[in-house]
Amino acid sequence: MPPASPSSAEIAADPSWLAHNLDPVSDRVALVRMSEADYRAASFLDQRLLGSQSQIGEIGWAELAATFPAGARRDAQYIFHIGHVGSTLISRLLGELDGVFALREPLLLRSFVEMGADEAAVRIPTLQALLSRTFTPGQRAMVKATSFTSEIADRVVPAGSRALFLYADPRRYVESILAGDNSRRELAMLAPIRAQRIAIRVPALATPEAASSEARLAAQAWACEMTSLGRAAAAMPADSVLWADFDKVLPDPERMMATFAEFFGIAAPADKLRTTANGPLLGRYSKAPEYEYSPALRRDLLAQTGREHGAAIREALDWLTAAARGAPLLEAALNRVI
């Protein structure tokens, strides 16, 4: 579609214009026109949502930033995670509750990970305001972030807001990565940058030996994302973070929904929580709902992967445990899953 030209006031008024991406060279924001139904359907608010019929526009960052006053709404809640631990499912389930406006993996948020700390500090209030817009005053935004954006979680979550930190124990995580072709390709693609990230926190895991097996690379990925969450949590108010092991909360989805709703302050009646927890979303693959993917199927798939790669997984977990000596963040992560 031909580029549109919304005003900064139109953009600030509601999320009908998604602030999609920030070009670091031109310092302009790409915009995509979105309906509430579009947001509800989208698994990812990144380049995958663009199509031939997309209505697009752009605006300079400075002009956009000037539109949001100091007192603008900045109250988005967050879901951070280590990847492949049901965060999209949780986002979709919570998005069914009245008053929750769910946004999944906004590309704009990723732009801030590689940004210098001083520059990000100046821009984050505008980011917070953009991600807090809702279609109605009674709604509150809930942002499901991309896994590696946990590096800036403590700076992004607004004062007074809360964040769910989703994870799995290392064995389950490694099994989940090795169980799928797409996750294995992603593992290889992200390995170089994860090696750089983990080197800061656990140097012993950033050696060439990490690439000796896929199981080791997956264990390294778990350590990278868990220590990232751990560092962020240590810098946030204790009551603003809820840690949840996906495999422990999934067997009782009704209780899971009630726990998360209470944590986020969502006033949801018990019957709504029950019908949502036991509804069709639980039996679909959340990133592509056209496919069936039940908890039982997931459990069977992980068990099969564990049998097929058992020796490699055990060796990788031993390597992970050895690396925790002298690495407080990794030691804390492993203690969390005992």
C-alpha cells in the first residue's frame, strides 16, 4: 500500500499505528497500521507481519518523542523468557482476559538491546509510552518480549509495573531445542552472539568447546538467557518479578491463569479463568495456531528427544554444572531449578 502520513498526535492517541522499527541511520520510525484484531492474531510484531496489503508510514523519532509528555501513560506489563518455554501461549491466554491488550515480540524493543546505554536511557521513556498505548482506557498493555531483550528488562519495565520471567529447567530446555528443526537452526544462528553475551557472566561457557555438540550449545543458550534474567531481576524491585517454570505450571492451567492474573492485578472472574485455561488455545501451537500442539504431544516429543539424545544431554548438563563454580549468576540459576 502507498505510505501513509499519520501525525505524531494520531500515533500517540492509540496503538492503531504500530511503531514497528527504528532505523539507526535516519533515526526514523517505521509505522504499520494495525487493528485490534490484527494485534490479537499476530504471533510476532516484527517483519513477519508485513504483507502486500500492509499500510505503512514513518515519522522521525524526535518528533514522536516530543508528543509524549512526562506524564504520559507508561504502565505496560511484561513477559520475559528464555525462549521455547510457552511464552507465546501465556501471552495468548492472558490476552483473552478483559482489560489485557497483548503485544507479542515488538521489533522496536529489540532495537534498544544494541543501543548504547546513555542513548537508550534518553529514549526509553518514549519506548515505554509507545508500548503502553491501548485501544480503550480500560485496557492495559502486556508485552511479550523477545528472549534476548531480557538484557534490558530492568531498564524497560516502568516503575509500578510487573514482569513475568518464564523458564524451564536445563534438561527440559535442551530437549525442547533438540526436538525441532527450526529451534536447532535458531540455536546455530544465535550461537555467536550468545557466546559474546555469556562471556561477560560465565567465561567458562564461552570457549570453543561449547560448539562440540548441539546439546552443549543448547546448554550454553539456557545459561545465557537464565543469567540475563537473573541479572535483570537483581536490579528490579523484588515484588515486580514473578519467576515461573513453564513445565511446573502447565499441568494445572486453571491455577496457572489464576496465579498470573493475580500477579499482574488482572480482575478476572473465576469462570473466565476456567474457560480460558481449558479452551482451545491450549491445544494449538501458539506461534502458528493453525497447527495442533497439546501439552501431551509436547511431553511425548520431549521424552522421545531425551531418549534419542540422552548421552549428549547428560554430558552437556555436567559441563554446565562444572561451569557454575565461581559464576554466581549461573549458580543461582541452577539452584532455582533444583
